[in-house]
Amino acid sequence: MRKQIAKLFIDHFCMRDKIPLRRLLSSLERRIIIRALGQVNGNQTEAAKILGVKYTTLNEKIKKYGIIP
């Protein structure tokens, strides 16, 4: 199932206009962080646990992407 989802994801983005990989990954990372924060009502400590990163790393990314938890 994961392989099918990954293939659909890749196919979807490959069919669109070309965009730099770095920008695509940043966009995806931002969306994942927002979703994780939404699941825990903005609790950054809990979101960091869900994402498997340190709190400080998550906090830096929140600032980088201008996310308001």
C-alpha cells in the first residue's frame, strides 16, 4: 500500500510543471508539520514526538516556515 501511495504521489508531481526538488520537499515538510500540530492542538512537544524529531528542531522549522501553532 505504501508503495502505491508513493507512486501516486510521485506521478502526480511529475505530471505537473517542473519544480525544484528542494522546494517540493520544503512544501511537503511544512504540510506535515502543520498536520502534526493540528493533531495535538498546537502542542509542539507532542508534535515533535509524532514526527520523531527533537523539540528544538521542530521549533526551528516552525519559525523557518512561518507556521503559527
